[in-house]
Amino acid sequence: MSVAEKTSSFTERQDSLNRHYLDVPEDAWITDHARAMPGEKKDPVHGAVELANSGGVRHQYGIHSAVGGDHDAPNPGDYLCAALAACLHSTLRMVAKRLGVTILSSEVMATAQVDVRGALMVDSSVPVGFQRLHCDVSLEVPADTGQRTLNTLMASAEHCCVVFQTLQSGTKVTTDWRID
């Protein structure tokens, strides 16, 4: 299938989904998931995650050296940044396709900064959690792309990015514990 055919197929697929979700809004609800479990190393600073739709492939993780880990594998903060970067990048490309903007090259770098004293209970005045999240987006488009179109592209990409909006809004997380 050519790029043009894939583009047309993508647009048709989204148009069809949009019409369907207008008629049957409850079908627009989806659930993503991931599981964490002990990894190859059986210590408290390593583990594995299994993502939905990964065919059972487990990705190893480690804990950052700033909180006592070895930082020898991606840590949960790295995965958070990866989720944000991947979501914003794919959303940017989908919105560009909708707007008819040609992207010559693109890259999203997500960074997260945290003062770990809160997590380590060193200082109760320091919040637990990332205090700063930032995305650097590098985008190359044809020179004749209008500024108004670019402004629409940038605003729409941030507005439609599920992970970006989730992190920005501070969605409440609930937990169910099962103790055996």
C-alpha cells in the first residue's frame, strides 16, 4: 500500500469512526492497560512491564539512582516521558494530516523533572511527583505553510493529545488493593 493510499485509508477510517461515535458515543470509551511484575532480577529496584497489545512482550525497568536504584534500564519517569512524547508526536502527525500540512520531519522530546526528597520522605514540604514536564517539538514544514495554519496545528496537537491533557489536568488516580 502506498503512502497516499495509507493516508486516504487513515482519513477514511477516522471519518468513519467520527460518524460512528456521534451515533454511538459509548463506543468511544476505550481502556488501555499495562501490568508491572518482578523482572529478571528479583530485587526491589528492577521489574518488568507488559503493555497492552504487546503480545506478552515484557519490558524491563529499573529505578533511578537518585532514589537508590541502579538506573541501568529505563525507569518509570522515562516511560512517562515516552508516553507523552509518543502521544504528542502521533497526535501532531494526525492533526497535520487533517489540516493538509506536509511534515518534512518531526521529533518530540519530553522531559520530566522531580525533586526526589518528597518521594524519599526527606522533606515533607516537597511534593511527591514530577514538578515540571516539558516538550520540545522540532517540526519542519514547507516554507509556504502559513503561520495561521501552524498556530492551528500546534494548538490542536496539544488539545487533542490524550496523554498531554491527562497530565496537564491532573486526572485522579484510583487504586484497588487485593491482599492475599
